[in-house]
Amino acid sequence: MILTPKETVSEYVKKGWWSDVTVNDLFQAACDKHPNEMALIDPLNRLSMDGVAPRSLTWNALRNLTDSVATALLELGLNKDDRILVQLPNTVDAVIIFLAASKLGLIISPIVMQYREHELRHAIHKIKPRAFITIKSFNGFNHADLGKTLATENEDLDLIVLSDDPEKTSLLETTADTARLSNYAANNPINAAEILTICWTSGTESQSKGVPRCHSHWVLNAEVIIDSLEMRESDVLLNPFPLVNIGSIGGLVLPWLMLQSKLVLHHPFDIGIFLQQIQDEGVTYTIAPPAVLGALLKQPDLLKKFNISSLRAIGSGSAPLSPWLIDSWKQSYNIEITNVFGSNEGSSLFSSPKSVPDTTERARYFPRLGAKDIYWEGRTAQVLKTKLVDLATGDDITEPGKTGELRLAGATMFSGYWESPELNRKAFDEAGYYKTGDLFQIAGDGNLSRYYSFVGRSKEIIVRGGVNISPAELDDLIVGHPKISEAATVGIDDSRLGEKVAVAIVPNAGETVELSDISDWLAEKGTAIFKRPEFIVTVPSLPRNAMNKVMRDTLRETVLSLL
């Protein structure tokens, strides 16, 4: 299934930005070159997580397991372009299923472990998957039972629950059928422009949006990351996030395949285990949000317990970085921090030691990669175009001091949300640039004119622990409570998580609403725990504009004054 217009594919191929290389091609090349070298390491704590003993797999062992899973998926009747919904923790099983999907030409749609009935039903409705793959239970929640409910509601949906028997490590106990796989591949060739993944992102809309990305998107993404973050073939990569978004898949999994190196998995986040893995596996590169990096710097006694001298670089984003943070990691531990700005749609700006050696500038600015008349070396600047647009006038901004929306186009950017024509008409401008909803300025005059300075988000999403939460989605759910007349949610700054969710409610006459009422209501609706408000205020009415839309900036001020 190819969603990118044919003329665009031809343009990218002609320019050398896209090729005929698929994700499976990268995987097979690594297996052929390094069959007996270590490739993939399970989380140390996997046995306590899902009942399966942790595994360390060579490239050859990983290929054999991937072929076994691919055979099992074929036996279930899955074929090219079929969608599979996957809800798994960050284990070797998740990587194997991702690789098996890339081999068969399936479209894999991974979702976070916290999603419940509400979010899963929406995903199933949008992409109409043939299979739902999950585990029996995780963090006290029975995912198998939820899967059975969903499969009962959708007769075309096959439920696959991975075994929790510590002696079983593959998707299904199926022997790889090499002849069948070869015959299938011959009859079902994969075009690199065909869709491989549909990840999910929240915005101002009331429901999550599916973001399709093809093999060429992911292969080019790996080239961009390796170049921008100066990754090396000898790197040992530590991935602390499940394979659900571009940060994990694009930031670590695809570079791992292209570098043919070693990937260490971690989940759920535990700082002690995280540091232990860095020490034990000789990790050289990982990613971590600013809140984690800052908290670690304030615990030097903890850091002294582990030898992290192998670690040379960390990618960080999802919230503003401080010069203090970048300076401290460099001066105290000789670890460089790269400031990363990205999204599932393909947005990619990098402020690295190579491009921005000054740590203060690196914390505050991003190179204007792909901007008109601004030259930067590197793969990103070749394949990405960026500009700032004045939202009031629609004019391009070419001088400092004016705030505008960052817009992007190019070969790393997605072609549009999954089966959402109305959204897509709003998401792109007339020139084909994606409207990020993020506000920037040109940083200054002289040399600073080569940089963007982040101002804030024009979209109203709440970013809690690096995960996007749609306030519109929560509003729609909460207002259905029988005690409530009106409700609206906003993000409240939090030093640890970035933001927390607060809700302002207008109760029905004579009613009193507590935070527990909201939490219980959202739990009944099957809403993910991380979306549930942590603060509640009661107001006589919600501030609205002439179009009857809630003015969230004004509401946020009201909420803060009442907390």
C-alpha cells in the first residue's frame, strides 16, 4: 500500500533521498554480515515483567526467530498490507514482530501499554486490523481479557496472546518454513514506498491520529539520525522506550539495523536498572528526557555506584533543555547531550555538539535546517525544508523577533494521517508544508540568524512525561459525567513530568464533584491512566471566544489561581 503520490516518490528516488531498500533488507544485511555477533538484549527485569526469561540474541538467532514468527503469521492467514495492532512492552518479542511484519509486507500499528478500551476501540475502528497481538498481563492489568472483549466485538479480529511460559520465547511455537517464506516473498515483492507502520499521535482533535510511514521514511530516518547524532558502527544502543513512536523506532531501532550494532532494551523505566544496563552492556548511546537527566545530576551518589564511562552521548527532547544540564553532563561525566525536536509525522531538528558546539546555544536553539538561503552540512539539511509562517498574515518570517509556526516538508515527512481527508486538508499548507503547530523565532542577527528559537506550542496538547495527551479527547469524556455541565482540561507545568493534567468543571446545580469522581468515570470508560487529571477546580463557567471555543490560555490562568 503506497500513500505517497507517485510523482513525489519519483522525485525522492531521483534525488537519491529514497531507494529500493526496505527495513527487511537492512535486517538481512546485518544477519549476513554478523551472524554470530550479539544483536539484541532483553530488559534485565523481563521475568518479573511478563513471566518470560530475558534473552540475549545473536543476529542469526534473531533471524531464525523472526522467520518462525513470520511463518506463524502466514499460517494465521495474514498477508501483505494486512494491519496488525500490537500492544507489547519493550522486549525482544516486540522487535521480532516488527521485523516479521517488515519481511511480510504487513502494516504494524504499535500502541502504548497504558491504552485501554477507549483508545483501542478507536484504533480498531480506524485501521481495521486483522490481528491484535498482546501479552497476558502487565503492571497488574489483564491485557488478555481486554483482548478477548475486543475480539468478540470485532469478528474479523484474531487475538494473539504471547505465552508467559518462561521456556517459550517466540510468538508461537512454530518452526520456520524457509521454502514457504521464500515463495511468499517471490509472489509478494515489497516496494520501499509501501506503508510499514501506523503510529498514533494526539493533537487538538478529540481522538488520536494514525501516522503512516513507509519503509523509505524509516530508512532515510536512520540515515538522518546516524548523521546528525554522529552514531558509530561500534555503538551499543540502549532503548528505554517501547516501539510505539518515532523516538524509539526511528531514533534507535532503525539506526541499530543500519549500523549493524547491538541494541539493549529497557522497560518499564527504572533508573537503577537503566544504569546497571549501561554498565553491564557497555552502552555508548541512549535517549532520556530532560527530567530524568536533571534528576540524575542531582543524585551523584547514585551515579557513583555504577560505571557509566562507556556512555559518550545522549539524545534528549520532548521538553526544553537547560545550559546547566548540558554543561554538567559534559564537565562531570564527559557525556555529550544532543537537543532533539521531533514528532511522529517526521519533524526532525537536531542541535548536536557537531552543529552547535556552544552548550548554551545548543540548549536554546536549533539549526535552521533546510531553510531558504541557510546552508548546513549533513543529511537532514539535504532532505528537509523548513520555514516560519506568521499565523496572522500567512507571510514567511525572514527576520528575528517575530513569532511564527514552524512548517516542514521533505523526504522524512509523512504524507498524511490515516484515512483522515479533512484532517489532512488542515495539516498541510498550499505549498505542501506540514503545519507543526509549534511556535519558533529566528534566534537573532548575525550568526544567530542561522538558528530557530523555540517559543511554545500553538496546539493545545498536554505533554506529560513525553507523551501527548489531547485535552479535547478528555473534555469529551469528562463532560459525559452525570454531575457535570461543562468541563475542560489544561496542562499544568511540572518539574518532573513536564506537565500534569488539570480539569476545570462546571457542576450541575446542587452537585459537588471530586477528583475521584473524574478518575472513576474515566476508569469506567477504559481510559489510559496517564490521561487522568491530577487536579480539579470548580468554576461558574468556562471562558469561551466568539466561536464558542474554550480559551485554554485564559482557563489555565484561572486554574492556577484556584489551586
